[in-house]
Amino acid sequence: MTPPPLAGGGQGEGARWTDLRKRAAAALVLAVPWLVILWYGGIVFDITVGAVTILLWAEWAQLCHRGGGALLVTGLAWIALAAAALVSLRTDPTAGRTNVMFVVLLVWATDIGAYATGRAFGGPRLAPRISPGKTWSGAVGGLLAAIAAGILVAAAQGSTPRLTAAAAIAAFLSIIGQAGDLLESLAKRHFGVKDSGNLIPGHGGALDRLDATLAVLPVAWLLAHLAGHGVVMWR
């Protein structure tokens, strides 16, 4: 599998961003309805989470046809755990909406920040044997973007005295998400594939798009559980 060229590696300026339009268009088409569904919750939210869970299971099962009986069970269980964590987070009538938006937006901010800074600055690779396209500059950019997103969500919720806690939790969850991204990349290397599927133009499969979210959700649920029912996780 030939690794993608890194930013800063002698490419023309335009070549660094050749997939940006396709990625942005796909992200926009998916993000708007998903944010609406998350905001309102209810039966549509439950059906959507169930459908996405089945889709993720199908992609993982297809990957595991290449070998890995034990990995099949582990992956299916992890996807189910993340889905259950998401539903549990959202069902809190007081803090559910805010907690879920906090998680989703910081994961997206991490992805966007990592993509933009990695392409713009390039530099040393983060984990060349696992995911050759990822750089340390991208990881730092993603982390800073997540912190900014976490602070904005907390400020919008009216938690000014706890902005430091929101920033710390956003940073922690961003690191978890980036680790989840690398873990999925490791699995794809094990199976000898570039993407988990071709469902989303510019993004690959659903697992490629949700790998960080799957890692973050159980941890976010735990933090919210420790904070208590009806309380946002950074209180």
C-alpha cells in the first residue's frame, strides 16, 4: 500500500489540497442533518444510531473476512459499546444535548484542525508505520482546535467559571480520539486495506469517518456519569 504524500514534501501548493472540495462537500451533506438529529433527539435519533451501528458492524465484518475471528467479536462489541454510550449521553434531559454536542464538535474540530495544519505545515510523521500521512503538526493542530471548540461550547452553555475544566476535558478526549484514529489505521494495515469502505466520497467508509468518535464516546459517557445526572461533564 503506497502511503499518501505528506504536506511539505515537495508537493505543489495545489496538490496538498486536491481532495479538500470533495471532503468538504461530503462532510457538509452529512453534518447538517446529523446535528439536527442530535439536537432534537427522540425516536429519529434512536433509529439513526441503530442504522449507523448496523452499517459499522457490516463494514467491520467485511474487513474481518480477511482474517481475524477474535477481532470480529472485539470490534462488534466496541461499536455496540460506543452506540450505547451515545444513546445514554443523549437521554439525560438536562445535560444530554450539551454533552453530546460537546463531544461531537470537539471530535470534528480535531479532525479539521489536524487536516488543515498537517497539510499546511507537514513535518515529522506521527506514526509512520501505522498511518504514514499523519504528522505531529497535524496532531497538535487537532488538539488546539478541540480545546477551542470545547471552550466555545462551554461558554455558550454559560459555564464561564469552568472553562479551564472544559478545555482540559476537550484536550483529553481529543487525544483519545486521535488514538482511536490510529487504532483503526492499525487494523486496516493488518487487513491490508486503505479504507474500511467507499461509502463517503473523500472519507472512505463509515468506520473511517467515525473511528475517533467510537473511541471517545465510552470515555465521555464515563466522565458524564462521574459528573452526575443532569450535569455537564466539565462541572
